Amino acid sequence: MLYSVGFPLDGNTPAAGTIKVVLLPVDFSDAVGTGQEISDAQVQIDIFNEWVRSQSRSTLTVDWAFPTEWLRASRPSLEYGLDPDSVYAAMRGSDARPYAATVEAFGTEVVALADSLVDFTDVQFVFVLLPKTIVHIDPHVGWFELNIPSDEGTIVKLWGGGAFFYRPDSYGFPEKELWSVWLHEIGHTWGLAGHAPVAILGREHEPQSTDSDLHLMGNQDALHKVFSVWDQWLLGWLPENEVYCLPASQLDRTDVELVALERSGEGGYRTAMIPLTQSSILVVESHRSEGYGERAAPLGNAVAVYVVDTTLDYDRTGEASGIALDRFAVYLAPSLTVSERFERGRSSRAPRDPFLILGESVTYEGVAVSVVQSGANDVVRITRISPPTTTVGPTTTVGPTTTVGPTTTVGPTGGPQNDVVAACGWFGSQQEAQEWFEASPGFGHGVDTNDDEVACGVGDFGGLVDCGGTSAELVLGHLCPNARTE
Ligand SMILES: [Ca+2]
Ligand SMILES: [Ca+2]
Ligand SMILES: [Zn+2]
């Protein structure tokens, strides 16, 4: 599917006005739904609607049709070809048509089951609710270019979360939340390229560089369940008076106070944007572990800076091997010495941490962004420190010329390495983490967050988990087969 990162968006679901979506509860003889799950789903719809009201500043309203009884599928769930082996094979292959046909067959049946109950007129998106006992539909069932008939017209977009979404997330929260994956998936159809920014500039090839915990299009289970301020801007949800925008050519020194994205209903600037060239822009946003970021507590209070390049297309082909290829946006992380990084500690629960805390700065294309105050709100100082780069010729690619971020780009491999601060996502096994921990005194708090002397063990962020019951033995969270984003 094509995505666009600048105006106009390619999405075919309106992000303004009132749209109609449907949630269809579908169960099976081998996976029976309960009444409690129906009431739980209504709660998820309510959270979804409140999020849309808040993040879109009431630009968008979503009307749900939700038959509150399980519709029984004609066959056992195993027979729909939506088990992990079939789905992963179909998704990784170069030809997606067999998978799309499988989704279309399933979707055609469930829409027919609901047709007498639901008026599908002008329905933009059909979500499917599967029971928590589902095993054989995993990770999901979904496609956005379908041709599903109903009495009232054709359904194009359908998505339902399978077994993956009922397993614990990699932070140990017992269950993922459906409302936020629904937003992620419909977000793709609002035209958001998604899955960017995720990587940190210069560290794109590190493990887990395909994940971001700072926004919902970076990861549907993000610690900070907001849209990035760039995505909000693209959708037309961000009022002009919440954007501090200053071209780099006019920049001298400016202080801007930013309201955290997670805090709803407050006036003030949500972002500073500094256009660098016709196709690239620096974006600054503030985060707090409150409201939609409460799961990030006690960390997660800081500033994120990223550069958006609207000429970059969106390449997810490296995701299967955990590599972030071309993205329209990339984080800039502060360049810190080892002792500075150790002293400052972690600023996020995420293994990948692009945050700037008080006193830290990043520099890109002659523009420095630093955090000069941090209280209820952050204050960032934006300074031009060198003249703008001159672009020569219409075909010159403008890329980063300033090195930011740590010079070490490879995670520890188990040997003694006293020059890096590691997190559990960097190791191939718990034993490697333990060896590194014991050989690297003074640098281990990132891998032993519960201080029990076991590195990347049970209870450590990113440490040993059972992959939600899918793994025969405990493994590091990022090595679970289901540690992936949709
Ligand atoms: Ca109907
Ligand atoms: Ca530990
Ligand atoms: Zn996605």
C-alpha cells in the first residue's frame, strides 16, 4: 500500500467531520465469546471516542454501530487460514493477493452474518471483535483494499485483532488495549504513513529500531498513546495557534514553552516546527507520563526532536529482521559521553530512548534545540549556530551533515564493555546480558531495573518473559515471535 508523508494524504478515510465505523463481534465453535467481552468492548469504544475527541480537537467524530451479540461463524476458527504460519507467510511474501483473498472471504462471511442487524450505508471501516479464547487467528485479520458486499454497499477496510492482542505486552501489562490498535489501523487509512519516527538517527540498524514508544503510529501499544505532533498536523487536527513555526533562515534564538501531547484540553504551543528546506523540517514535542502517557510512569517526561523529510518514502521491508529502513522521520537523540549518560539515568521505559531532558540538546543542519526548563511544561531553546546549508542544484539530495547521537552504534554482545549503557533489547540472550552486567560494573542499572542482581531477568524492563505463553521457555521480550508491531 502507498502512503504519503506530506500533504495531501493518500488515505481514503476522512479525518474530519463524522464517520461511521462498525464493530462486529464474531465467535467460533472452537473459540466462544462471553457477555463480559461485549461490555469490555463497549468500554474500549468509549475510550476510542474520547481519544478522538481530544486528539482531533473535535475535528472528527466517530459513530459506531455495534451489535452487542456474538455472531457465530460457520466454521471453526482454524479453518479460515488466518493462523500465524499462513499469515506470516502471506505477509512476508511479495505477493499479498492470497492473504487479501483470505481476509476478503472471512470478511464477506461476517458482514453477511451482520447484514440484517447493521446498516452498512457509508461505513468507512469494519472492525471485528474476536473472543479472548481465539487461538487460530493470530496476529490479526485485516486488509484495507477489499471488495466485500453488503446490502447497503461495498466494504473496503476491515481489521480484527487476533490472539496477539490478548497476550501481555512487552512491558508486562497483562493485556493490550484494543482501542489503541483500532486507532493505529484506521490511522493507516487516514493516510498516515505510520511507523515513523521510530529509529534514532545513526542507530537505525540496532535491534528494535523499528519500534517507538512515543506515539501510536510507531507502536499500537506505545507507552505514550498519542499521535506524534507531525501526524496530528498532517491530519489537520492541530490548530495553528498550537504550532510555533519559524523557518531556519529567520532563526536567531527563541524560547518556546511546550504543552505535553498527553495532556488534553490545554491551550498553548504543542510543538515548535523549524522548516529547514522545502522538504525537511525539525519537529519538537514534549511528553509527560500522565493522561495518555500514564503507562510510561515514573519515566517518560522529556522532549523529543525529529527531522521529517517529506521526500522519503516508507520502506518496511527490513522489519522482519528488525531494521528500520527509509522512514519519513527520524529521531535526534542527544550526544552524551558515557559518564553523562550514566549519570542522567534512563528517561524512558522504552529500550529505545530518544528523549532530551533538562540541559540536553541536539544539533541538526546548524540548528540547536535544547531543553532549558522542565516543570509542568518544557521550555525549549532553538538557536541557529551556523549558517543554513546551501543546496546546489535541483537534484541535490539534502541529507543530515551533522552527526548526532552516540558514536557507538552496536549493542553489547556479552563481552566486557564499560563504554556503553545497555538495555535488555540489546542482548541476544539473558546469559549475554548477565555476562556483560558482571563484567561492566557501574553500567548495569539499565539491564537490572529491579536491582536483584539478575540482568534482564523477570521483572526488568525488556527482561525475561514467556511471550504470553507462546514460548516453551522464558526469553527476552524483544525476542518473542509476537514482539512486533502491526
Ligand atoms: Ca444491512
Ligand atoms: Ca533484575
Ligand atoms: Zn501499522
